[in-house]
Amino acid sequence: MKLGLLVRVLSGAAISSLTVFTAVTFSNQPSYAGGATFYCGTSTYRNKSVPTTFARTQDGKKVPIVRWISNYFPPPWTPKKRCGAVSNKFQRFYDHGILRYITADTLKGQPVLCATPSPGIGCTSDTVLFTLKPGSNPQATIRRLLDRRGLAGGMVLNESANSVDVDFEMYLQSGSNEARKRK
């Protein structure tokens, strides 16, 4: 009888300790959830509706990130499919704290844009947001693609000899709000 009581008391203490340890461990991890939500929607480009990767910020701004207008990539990679796949990557990388900067780079001979947690870190196959057309200049593309007042003012752009990095949080904060469409 006494042994059973001792086992229950020790089990309860072990579970309590594990609960406290887990709570302390997870409370010390950075949380990016709730900051921004990424999704594929549509916007107007040259009087046409085009798939667009958007960020919805905490304060409700709808910031267009990428308008998918190129039909260069072969099926099944239509602009709409790329929009959905890349929007999901933005969300996953953002939620895991990897999407702090967007970096232009070349990986395996292909021009790419990728997510990095700090400036000056090159792309890996695990951090690629999307691949650009062969022959594209990734540094010029990132400047053109993410060109807004913040970039023009040099506030969110970090450049070194081999790298162009965009501070993505500052980019979202300086991003223009696209009017919501009524359905």
C-alpha cells in the first residue's frame, strides 16, 4: 500500500516538473506567430487580375509581396500554382523565424531569392523562397520586386559586395496598404 502511494506521489512530482520545464523552455523561444499572415490572392496589373502573394500584417495592412505574371516556367508551375506554393513558404519561414531577411543569390547555377535569419547569409536549398528565370540578375530582381519607399530610401536594404539583403520586417512596416476588394 505504502509503495503504491509513493509511486503515485513520485509520478505526480515528475509530471509537475516536466510541465514546468516544458513551459519554461517554450516560453523562452521566439514566437513569430500572429505577426503576419501570407496568402495567395489577386491584384490588378495592367488592367488584368493576377495571382499575388500578400502579407496581412498585425495592424491589418494588406501588403502585396509578389505579383505572379510570368508564364516562363513549364506546367504545372502556372502563376497561380507558384503563388500558392511560395505564399506557403513565406508563411512557414516567417513562423519559424527564418524570414527576417530576403536575400538574392545564385544556388546551383540558378538565380534565387531566399529567406535568411540575418544579413550576409547565403541561400541554401532549404531556404529558397523561389527560383527566378535563368539568366536573371537576382540582385536587380530583388530591388525591382521589392521596390517601395523604404527600399528607395535605403532604410531596409543592406548591400555588400556579393549580397543584397532586405530587412523583411521593416519592409512589411513600410509596405503600402492595398485596398480590400469587396466580394
